Amino acid sequence: MSPVAFTIGDSLPPAAINARRIELSFPLVVDGNAIFPSSEEQRRELTSIFPTTQSAWIGSPYLVIQVQELPPPPWPLSIGRIPLHLSTEDDANGTIDRGDQGRSRTAALPQYNLRNDALHILPIFTDIVDYFKSKHVVVHDIFHFPGFFRLTVADDTNLDTLPWRISNQAAFYKLRSQEQDPDASALRVQQPSGVLRDNTNYLANHIGLLRPGVIVSSSLSDGSWSSTTLGILVVDRSETPFITVADHGFNDDGEVWHPDPSGTLIGKIMHRFPDSDIALVQLEKNIKFDNKTFGNVDNPDGTILSRIATKSLLFDNIDMDNLFLGYCVGQILAPGVRVEGSGLMIQHYWIIMDASSDQGPMDGSCGSAILNDDGEVVGFFRFKKQGSRDCYAVSSEMLVKAGYQIPMPQVQTDAK
């Protein structure tokens, strides 16, 4: 569903209120920064969307609208590109569990003022990790939300010693044991019963080609297999084509089948990016791949992938389409890094996906390409927190750094 435009004086019908995204006549986001409306006229437009609205404010990273009575769901995912949190409470700040703020009055890395410039956060993550390493604090991940950092630290960490601010932003902490683990061992191997999915063999019908979002599986092992989602076509510096997949979904033999081991062997994993869950598959001969997404209600013709995104901002619109879930939309809430045991930092995004979906993204969605409004590949779906809309996506930028790109111009490739 396309964004619904709203201007002062309009009365939004229920269908529009239930739209996934509502756009206002003025911006709430500029260069990744949330800006609350300054004029009375703009505030009136914002508070006119829901009939019983009492107040509205930004409770980072959400636009919080307090209503006397909650309207019937589904509710919009975002208003003015800021994720929406509807509440009847007067002190709500959205659904992000920030954790506990550091209790030391230390302000770490004050030379960076992210209040004025949040666009260049990624290089700062290295300095943050080095700072905590010098204090003998083990950091597992860092995410930067508008106005605050959220870090996961080792269970034996004393919060009394942790800085309350980092780079002029509030700093909050969660212990490792308090967080769900997105590693492969924490993911279901098989889909739960009752889940509908499109397990069509797209090579065995009149279509005869693969595209981003189709189901792929591992080889058969002890009578079972793992199903995930096929990613995108990339080429290396010598123009050799590969397809991306979620590494954890495949056995040591590297075989990739579509849609399951009773179907077609489409290729084998030739390269794995350690700790990122990204792997590259070389296709078997005569396998056709179209670097174009499935069509959907918003975009019946689908999207030809344009490039790998190298610059993504807070609140950027994103979407994802695969045969486990169908089409869903989302927002980027925070850039971040996961710090592996070796010290390797893997760039991730904290995202939310599709408020209108009861099921939400499923484990089989792992590997699914996540696109922005320009058809650029922002990352690959990795993990959804249980009982939450909050998800992790691994950034696709590491592919660019390793010398891989989406071929241009490119619509269809045949493996020879």
C-alpha cells in the first residue's frame, strides 16, 4: 500500500488510518533526524489523525500519540516516516527496551557531538569498542538510536562503572543473558505447523527462473532440512556471478536446493563471510536468475535492484518480500555493530517490520533482501525478536567492501 498523504483539514477515513504509512504536509524527519512540528498549524494536523488524540511527542525512536481510546487495529506503521506508537498512557516512550543507563558520571568520547551530526556514526563504533576494551568491558553489540546508545555487555559487568553518556548521547545497557541471541543455534530448523508459504518450484513451471525471495533449502540431513530465503545476484571484480544466502541455513556440503531437497540443486556455497551469516553461492549450469523482486500491491511490476546501499539513515523506509511472508514494509531504527569473539565488527541495522502483520517476519525469512525506496539493497534479514516487531538485519555494505556489486545494467543472468 502506497503512503497516504494527509493535509490540514482532511478527515482520514478508517481505510487511510489503517494505511501502513501516512505522510504529512510537512517533514518529521530531515537527514535522519526527527523534528517535532514547531507551528500550531502543523501540530493540529498531526493530532487530527486519530479522533481521540490528547497529545503527541517524540519518544525516541517513536512518534508517540496519546489517545483517550485506541482505534481498532491495524494501525499505521509510521507517520511522517517516524514509527508510530499509540498509547493511552501519558508517559509512553515506545516499545524499545533501552535497558539501564550507566551509573558512572563519566562521559565517554566527548569529542564527538552526535547531537549535531548523526550521519557519521559508523566510524565512531570502532572508537567506542576500543574505549570499553581499555576499561576491560566486553561489548557484544552497539546500536545508536536518535539521542541514545544501547549496548549489550557481558553478564559480569558492573553497571556502576559504565559511562552514563557516550559522544554527548545517553548510554543504556543490557546484559548478554537478558537479550535474545540471533545466532544460528537459536533459530528454528523447521517451520512451525500451520504456517502457509509458497513452496512452488519456480524452475519446474513455465516461469523457469529464480528471483530474490524464493525459498531455498539445505541438503537432507538425518531426515530434515533447513529452509531460508534466496538473496540477490552480485558479481565480483572479474564479473563472476554469485547469489547471496543465509549461511546458517546450509550444511557443510554447501548444497543449495530449491525449494527443498526433493526439488532442484541450484548451486553450492563457494564463499562464507565469517560471523555475518552471509554466504555466496555459485549457480549450477543453465540456472536463470532475475535480479528483480516479485510484484506486490504497491508495485505490481516488482523492483529491479539498482545497487547496494552505502549510506542509510535513521527512519529510512524499507521493504522485504519473500515466499514465507509475502510483502512487508518497515523502518530503520538504528545503525549498529555486533562484536564477535574475535573482535570482528559486523555492521547491522535495528529495524521494525510491518505493523499490520500478525505473524511478522519468520525465521525462514533469513537471507531475504531488504530494500529502500530507491531499490537499493540495505541489508539481509537475520533475526526477529520474539513477541516484538524488532528485528536485526546484517548490512550489505560488507559486500561492497569485499569487491562485490550488483551488475549494471542487469535484469537476468544465466549460469553457464
